[in-house]
Amino acid sequence: MERASPAPSGAPLLGEPPVIELGNTMYALRGRPQDALRTVADLAAWLRAMRPRLAATLTEDDLLDIGEDDLVMARQLRDVVRSLAGAAVDGRGPDPDTVAALNRLARRTPWWRELRVDPEPRVVASSATRSVALALATLTDDTVDLFGGPTQAEVRACHGPGCVLYFVHRAPRREYCSAGCSNRARAARHYARARRAP
């Protein structure tokens, strides 16, 4: 289990698939909901922190070019991810309006994948549109893959007290998004036992 390291935007980065990381830009701090994508600068900071893990290549100029439309799309996609993750965790089917919203987002930007061989073979996403729009489009495509395939059954909600983050269950008996939440839960159990003792 990786330790949660915050992105400059404040969102925890847990090493989860980028789609789940986007969903986790809505998190709780001391039990209070926090939104790590309040401003264009927040989105730029989150994309900068996620840049090595995204299918689209983003330059500093791309990040400086982020606008309000990008922020709106990122927040809409984040809300879709959280709704789909919540449905998956609860074992219920996704809300039809959420599915329709995801499909609308998926239709926004045409893109394709290309093979690059220098310095070594790899697949990169390409588009005729702006790089930030491409990054959001590939995250949308990853959302469709995640919640339309077998990995959906592996999405879990953190059991940590007051935590609202999601993770993909890859290890047996994993119940927490990070070691920090696991430690807080263990401490809460210890203090509860100590209070009950005479």
C-alpha cells in the first residue's frame, strides 16, 4: 500500500489508475469535504503532478493554456467517476444519467493512439485538438474502460474514518486507500478500547 502524497492541488495521489486519482480530487480533510479542482490553477497543478502517468503528453505551455472549459470538463468527469465508483462499491448498477453524461464527454474530442519507437517502443495518444483536451479525453476513455470492464468489481471505498477516497483493490485484505488511513483507523480502534477499559 502506497503512502498518500498530496499533489500541489491538495489532492492525495495514491498510485491508483489516473481515473481513480481524478475521482479522488474530491476528498475529506478532518472529515470535511475538500475540492482539489476549484480553479484553473488547481487543474493545472493536478495535471502537472499526474503528467508522467497520463496517456497524453502535456508541456508547460499546454498547462498554461488551460481554461475554464477544461476545468468544467474535468469536474464533470470527476463527478461521473465518483458516481460510477459509488455504484460499483455499493453493488448497484450505474445511474443512467451518469452513463449518459460519460458518453457525452467521450464524444467531445476525437483522438487516436500511435506507436512511437524512439527511445523505445510505446503507445502515445494523439489528437488534432489541444493537448489538455486530449488528456481529458483519454481520461474519459479510461473511465469507460474501467467501469465497463472487469476492473469495476475491484473498485473499493476506503474504510478509513471520514475518508471519501476510492482505490482499486489489488492486494488481499486491503481496506484503506493509504497507510495513513490504515494507521488512523488502527489508532481509533485503540483509543476506543482504551476508553472502554476501567
